[in-house]
Amino acid sequence: MKKTFAVLMLATMLFSVGCGNQAQDAAKDAQQKVEQKADEAKDAAKHAADDASKKADEMKQDAAAKVDETKDAAKKAVGDASKKADEMKQDAAKKADEAKAEFDEMAKDMTSMMNERVIALGGLKPGTATVEDIQAKFGEAISTEGNTMTFADGLKVVLDSAKKVKSISTTGKAFNTPEGVYVGASEYSLNDACGPADSVRVANGVAEYEYNGGDKKSVVVYKAQNGVITEIICSLK
């Protein structure tokens, strides 16, 4: 009996020792697993940190590239705008020069026209034509009242004391001025034919366009009503 009890005690002691060893091994294995998990977690965290840093660097580089692209685009836009402005300035300056040259030419033509303008009607010039000249060209007067002689086709002549033509006028369509203007022509054709008038007067619906002769002594007046020339008067001033 005692022998059996001793064997049981010895077995119990051996079992206890075995269980203690197993517990130690389990604890050690658990600690190793924890340390392994911790190392893995550290590695994962470091890898994530590296990835995040790399991503941040890539984002910084991309942002810097976009900033540079924006700067280049802005610089190009400014350059293009400046170039366009220069082109517009050059074009405007060119057009201004052309307009000035055209205006100067027109002014020169107008000055020349004014200086060379001959005041005459039906080929007769005030101050030079005589009664004989008139009669040779138009025949005898239909009527004479003082120094005023009326001929066919509405031609009227006023003589001075020397019996030379002081003025010659018409309300008929048979006589032209040297510029080709005649009674019945459009009022608005005067500017094309004779240039701007030296003076314009309007009274009672009748407009009078006055042009000085190149001799500075004679003048022609075109009367117009309702857009049509109704009378032409060439005379000495």
C-alpha cells in the first residue's frame, strides 16, 4: 500500500514538472509570436511611412510641375498678348499714316481744284466776256431791261458799265459749268464734282452753295431745292 502511494506521489510530481515545462514553453512561444507580430507591425508601419513619404514627394513634384506649367502658360499668354498689342499698334500706325497720306492728297487736290477753278457758264466768263461774245454765241437777247439781258433757254446776263459780263445765270438745263454741273442735276453731286463748298446758306428751303474762283475775283453759286439744282449764278465778287 505504501509502495503504491509512493508511486502515485512520484507520478504526480513528474506530471507537475511536465505541466510546468509545457506552460513555460507556451508562454515562451506566445512571447515569440507577440514579438514577431510587433516586428511585423513595425515593418508594416515603416513600409506605410515610406510609401506615404514617397507619395508625398511625388505629389510635391507633380504640384511643382503644374506650377511651372502654369507659369510657362502665363508667361506665354503675356508674350502673345504683348506681341498682339504691338501688331495692333503697328497696324493702327500704318492705317493712320495711310489715312493721313490720303487726306493730304485730297487736301492737295482740293487746293489745286480751288486754285484752278474757272468760273464760267456756257463757256462765258464773268469779267471777260462782252456783249458781242454773248450775241455771237447765243444770238440776240429776247429782252433787255437796263443792264440785264435775257436770252433763250433761261440764260440771263448782267453787264457792267463797260458792257462786259458782270454776272451770268440760268434756270434752264442747256448750260453747264466747267465741272459739268447743270440745272436739274442732283444737289448731292456737287461735292463729287466741285468738292466742299466755300460757304453754304439755307433760307426758305433753298440752299446756296458758293465756290470761289481760282482768280479770287469771281464766284459761282448753285441754288438747290428738294435735292435738285434749280439755278446757277456765275459773277464777279
